[in-house]
Amino acid sequence: MPKITVGLDIGYSSIKVVSLSKEKEQFKLVSLGSIPSPQPGLFSDTDADLEALATSINKLFSASKIDTKEVVVALPESRVFTRVIDDLPYLTDNELTSAIRYAAEEFIPMSLAEVNLNWQVLFRSQAKTTNAKTVVLVIASPKRIVAKYIKILQMANLRPRALETETIAATRSLVGNNPFSPGTLIMQMGATTTDFTAVSKGLIWLTRSISTGGMTLTRSLAQHFNFEVSQAEQYKKIYGLMEDQLGGKVFEALKPIVDIIAGEGKRVIQAFETKSLHDPIKRVVLSGGGAKMPGLVIYLANILGLEVQEADPWFPIIKDQGSIARLAQEAPSYSIAVGLALREED
Ligand SMILES: Nc1ncnc2c1ncn2[C@@H]1O[C@H](COP(=O)(O)OP(=O)(O)OP(=O)(O)O)[C@@H](O)[C@H]1O
Ligand SMILES: [Mg+2]
């Protein structure tokens, strides 16, 4: 029996699941699915609301015919503290541990006892030369948030095989660890947030999360036209940023919000490129449900002056010929779930 891996992405607007099998060093799609998240869902901390999430997860697993109990889950970037520390000299492993704890105290707004600290060495000079250095990606996950996710899984009778961040998962599925891929900015547009990840040589160098996302766009339309939220949601999906539709009125209502998101993207690119270590950012990959907005790819390409493409997490995965067209429609929504299922280590 080939090994089955399952990635579970619990979003504020929908829950996505992907299961893959690994055969001869290649991942193959076994199953996928999504279900709307119950509200208030992850916004709440009460047992009743978390139970509702667990029930939806169980429904999704049955509908997708997944009976694997071990899953890989992601914490939202907005809830964790991620930082690249690049001003360390050459350090041994032991020295590194204490240097990271020391540095973490500066960028984490809570005590170290309240977080799980993880890190990944991005670069370490060979020897103790004068300008030798160590660069590490540090992730601090508040224990309270981790406990909440584990609780939801327990309620759903599932076990976490691993827990990582959404940006790590999306980077794995959209860029991989290919050292030859060009400098890439991943823009992950969910319902509640947009997350930015600058990736160079397969490694994450900078992340940022802002609380402007798909819901902000819908709300802006609803206000502008005095629509119900559901109607605004439809208009957003049908007309989006198409300037020639409805006399450009939808475009005008959405533009200021999209410009906030694009502006943040620009700042992330600038911040990344002022560090001399890297290649410049050559392309932008648009991911998350918001990536499907009509006209967005072209609009961002013009504003950012870069190649912009819609995320395709299915690209490296073997799938039935017959399902390719259907998978393409929803592709950007599955970047995180696919990335989680692609995780090999426990
Ligand atoms: N065709 C479309 N055009 C514009 N927006 C879309 C389209 N399809 C989905 N969206 C938007 O994408 C958002 C949902 O995306 P996604 O499923 O990535 O979010 P989520 O994971 O549930 O939320 P979060 O990541 O914030 O927890 C919603 O705001 C929805 O309106
Ligand atoms: Mg999401």
C-alpha cells in the first residue's frame, strides 16, 4: 500500500482537504474537497463553535472518502511570529540556540514560555572567518493557538502528524525547494488576510500578513452599492476588476482595496531587495480564493511591473487526465492543503 498523506487547511471561509499518495518518488492525487466553514468558526474560542468546525471537518472527510486519521495542519501567518534573523556571526548549534532565544525575545510580543520556537538555518558560512555569518528563519507559534487547533482535531477524532505555517505550506507547493527558481513573491489572498512570502532559491526570506482580504473587498462593494453581502460576493466574482463592465463601477469600488494589497506587495519586494543576499523578485504567484478575481492578474502585473501568474499547486502532482480541467478552476484555493500534504517529515 502506498503511503497516504493528508493536508487540511482550516480557513475562515472554507475548509479544504487534499490527500496524496507517494509512488516511486512522485506524488499522486487521491482525493480533494472543500466545505464552507461554520461561522464564527476560528474567530471563536468556545467549545460549541470548535465542535461545529470539527463536525464540518468530519463531513468533508466523508464526502472526500478520506479515512486517514493523521493530518498535517497549518497555522495562519497572522497568528504566528515569523522573522529572518540575518545579523548573527558564524555560530555552532549550541550557540545558535541561545542566540535565537535572545533574538526572539525582541520580536515576540509575549514571553518565550508562551510560544513554541522553531527555526530553519537558511545560510551558514563554513568557518569562523571575520565576515562569516548565519541566517535563520525563526517561527514562534503561541501555545494557545496551537492548543486550539489540536483541540479541533481531537474533536474531529484526527491526529496532527505535523503543524506548520500557511506560508511554509504554500511555498512548498508553489515554489518547492528548487534552488534555481527565480525570486518569487507569493501573495496568498484568503477571506480575512493577505499573506506575502518572498522566496529565493527555494527558501523563505520574508513574510508579512495584513488584515485586508476577500472579505474586505466584498464589504466595500456591499457598502458602495448598498447590497446584501451575498450579492456583493457575486458581483465581486463575476465583474471583479474588469474596468469595461458595468461602467467601471465595480472596478472603482474594489480598486482602493486592491491598491492597499498591491502597495503592501511592493513594500515587501523593496524590503526583500534591499538585502544584498538575494536575487531580485522576478515573478508574483497569486494564491488563495481571492486569486480568482477576474482582471486581478493583469491589474497587479501593471502595478507591480512584474510577471504575475495564478497559483497552480497541482502542477507537480500526477492526476487523472479527466480531472485536469476541473482541478484548474479551483487551483489557487488548494495551495496550502496541497503543500501540507506534500510535507514528508513528521
Ligand atoms: N472568483 C473569485 N473572485 C474573487 N474572489 C473570490 C473568488 N472566489 C473566491 N473568492 C474569495 O476568496 C476568499 C476565500 O478564499 P480562501 O478559501 O483562500 O479563504 P479562507 O482560507 O477560507 O480564509 P482565510 O485564509 O482568511 O482563513 C473569499 O473572500 C472569496 O470571496
Ligand atoms: Mg486560507
